[in-house]
Amino acid sequence: MVWYSLSQISIEELVKYFKKADYKYIVLGMFFGLLSHLSRAYRWQFQLEPMGYKIKLGNSIMAVFATYLINYTIPRAGEVARASILTNYEGVPFEKGFGTIVAERIADMIVMLGIIAVTLFLQFDFIYDFLVEKFDPIKIGIALVGLIILIIFFLRFIKKSPSKIAIKIKDFVGGLVEGALSIFKMKKKWAFIFHTLFIWAMYVLMFYVTTFSLEEMHDIPFAAVLIGFIAASFSIAATNGGIGSYPEAIVLVFTSLFFIPEDPSRAFGWIVWSSQTLLIVVFGGLSLIYLPIFNRKKAV
């Protein structure tokens, strides 16, 4: 994906866009991104409290940054590492910590669906035509039904089997369920909801503010920003940190739906991705280095 993206624009042209970019908007976008990560770390504490775990905010912050950094290696591996960090330094059972991460992803997905609903309302014709052209609703329905049937058979097998492996799986699933249900047991539900909305508001602001860094992006409609943001978000979820796919997702939206020229669209995608990646690399790297030092000091 990196090769493909860079093959569509000369390095000299891309560098030219980076040089002429207004970096005060890029830094502001990075600041909004930083706020979202800090809010996510603070929100995590609300989920763990109902299960009797009061974790240090420092460990929560560093675990979140480490998560994003590790996701640049193998997609979603960071979530496993995040729960493992909590197990190693806070004594939270892995399955319960991972369950809270699943729960927060569900909450995030609900907000994302809300953003999609708003975007759909603003640009219904564009999105409807695109989905009908790219996806077959019948095939998607058949795949979902098949997946549900497989899950039902698997659950029935685990429930009836007396084997040690089945028992371990049941205990693991039980921990996941407890972690996922922590949202409904927490005392600070409204604080959790506020931080969830705040996180995604910062994500959108990060993306929107960075459009002002390039003159060619100044007049794009806000609907284009929302659709581009959604496409870019899915590219991160589907690949390791959106490497290469992030700018191409933006190009696909900006050029095919809003007829914005490819070069500035691609350059903008690389500017947003590079700035946020720099943030993650710096803070994620420092977190991985400082985690054992921080916890050794606390232990002493």
C-alpha cells in the first residue's frame, strides 16, 4: 500500500506539499489527537473500578500509547498487549482487562455508527450509490447468517463438553463477559459517556483542523471531512496502523465523491497520518521504555 500510494505521486511533489503546509494546524491536530488518547486512558479506569481494580493513571496512559504503537506491527495486537500490560503491572486478570477493552470498542463503535448516520443524512445520495456499486447486500446477509450459525454450534459444544480445554474457554469467556458488562455496573456511567463522546470529537477535530494546513483543502465541505474521516478510520482498523492505506482511503473519498484533485488529497492523507504516527511513535516508544521504570519506583 505504501508503494502504491507513493507510486501515484512523485516524492518531490509530496515533499513540496509538506514544505508549504501550515504547521500550526498540524500541531493543533496532534494536540487534539493527544487529548483523545489521554481521555481514553482516563476512561478505562471507570470500567475497571466495578470489578475492584483501581489502576494507576500512569499505567493506563502508557498502556494506551503502547497499544497504538504495537498495532503498527500486527493489526489489533495492541489490544492484547494492553491487557497484558495491565496484568503484569496491576494484577488485573487478562480476560477481564481484555473484556473491558472489548466493551470500550463496542461503545466506540456506537459513536462511529452515530457519525456514519449523520454523514449519511448529509450525503445520502453519494453514499447510497457507492455502497450499492461496491457491495452485494445478499452476499453480506448470507455471510452474517453463516457466522451466527457457527457461533451457536461452537457455544453449544463448549457448554456441553466436560474437557479441560472447554472449561478454560468457559472461564475465559466468562471473564470477557464480566469485562464487557462493566459499562453497566460502573458508578460513573455519565463520565464514561462524556469521555466516549469527547474522544471521538477530538478525532474528528484532529482530522478537520489539519485540512487547514493545505490551501487546497480550505474550501472542502464538512461532509467530505466526515466521509473522509470514516474511510480513514476503517483503514486503520483493517490494516496495521493504516500504513499506506490511510492516505489512499482519503483519496478514494475526496476524488471519487467530491472531485478534489488527487495530489493534494493524497498529500493531505500523508500529512495527517504522518503527524499522528509521529505522536504515537514518540509517546508509545517512551511508554514501553518507562513502564518498567515507573512500576519499579512504585514498588520501592
